[in-house]
Amino acid sequence: MNEDLVGLIWLVVLLASNAFFVGAEFAVISARRSQIEPKADAGNGLAKITLKAMEQVSLMLATAQLGITVSSLLILVIAEPAIHHLLEIPLSALGLGYATTSVTAFVIALLLVTYLHVVLGEMLPKNYAISVPDRAALVLGPALYFLAQLVRPVVWTLNQVSNLILRLFGFTPRDEANTAYTLNEVEGIVEESTKTGVLQDQGGTITKAFEFTEKRVQDITVATADLVSLPLGATAKDLQELVADRGFSRFPVVQDGELLGYWHLKDSLVSSVDHTS
């Protein structure tokens, strides 16, 4: 009975260990560097260590996977037999045969351990890390980083083997979290932030900026003959009238079909078009 009790205690410890590694793994991946860096710059020691962890993603993931694997195997080796043995006692009292008791106890123990492992050791820490990635990274990241230093030789060897396999299949291993976004990703962030009320873009300025980047020069080019322009020698009054009519602040100056420059509204206060700027 004492051994079975120790096995149950180990079950709790190993579930907590598994949950830690799962949560730390997702936290390091999900955390936003832009949220961690200001804290590190302000002198937050945990944030500084978390940044180091985020800069060595491959090493952190290898450490987490090693911890998860070891914890899971130990749960099956130590905890499952203890539960199996405890279940055999009431099942035997029911008058079941030895073989039936053993198989039934094994199936129930396996299902119970699997359920606890998946829910408490996997899903719960994963959801926590995804829900509050920055906070989770500050809590779990430093501990994972220090553990990675302790088992660095083992993790380094395993990591090199996995990177070699990736390269054989034409993939490039990465050692740092990606902090850059593509145009489509940024556009999606702006759209989602606007929907949720985090970002205000009532005039559509930000959205139009993304639309503009899809245009080519030829899409907005206007032929010289179609330009609204001023002739060389036009007066300040001519410019002011054109501004009032068209709503623009500057107009090109043309002579014999050739562009000479442009005249800005502010320049009409002191001169007439007898030279180009």
C-alpha cells in the first residue's frame, strides 16, 4: 500500500511536470516579443531571460519535448502500475478471476491515467499559455531556459539530429521566433483589431495604405496632356482660383508640353510663375 501511495504522489508530480513543459513550450512560441522587450528594457529580469529563451526557440522546444517525453514515460512506468494494483483489490473482492481482474484493472488504470494526462498535463497548460501568452512566458520561460542550460549537452545532441533530418528534407531550421509579418498578415491584424474595437480606423487611412501597396506606377500614371496645369507666367490669382476649383495645393507648370516644375499654393503669396521650383 505504501508503494501504491508513493506511485500516486509521483502521478501528481509527473502530471505537474508534464503540464509545466507543455505550458512553457506554447508560451515561448505564442508570446509576442514586442510585449516582452519593453519590460526587459525597463529592467525586468524575468523579461530579459524570457527574451533569451525566445531567441533560442529550437533549444527551448527540444528541452520541452524531452521533459514531456520523460514525464509521460514515467507516468506509465510508475503511476499506472500503482493505480492498477489499487484497483485489483476491490475487483478481486467482487469475486472476479485473476485474469479478468488484472485485465479490467489495467484497462481502467490506463484510461484514467490517459484522461488525467491529456486534460491536466496537456490541454489545461496549453490553453493557459495560449490565453495569456505574454504572462505565461514571463512565468514559465525563465524556468525552461535554466533547465535547458542544465541538460544542454543532451538537448544539443538531439537538436542537431532533428535539424539534420530537417535539412535532408529541404527545410531550414530556425533558432529564433519570427518577429516579422507579411503584408497580408499585417492587413489581417489591422482588420481583426478594428472589428474588436482595439484599433480605430474611421477614415480608412490604414486600410487604404494596404490597398495602395497593391497598385503599380502605371495604375496611377496620368498623361501630361491630361494634367491640370499652369502655364509659365501664370499669376498668383490664377493659382488661387485653380486651388479653389480643384482642391489641390500644388499644380505642375507646363510650357510647350514640357513639365518645368510645380507651383505650391504657399508660393503664390509672394510670387508669380516666372520660374520653377
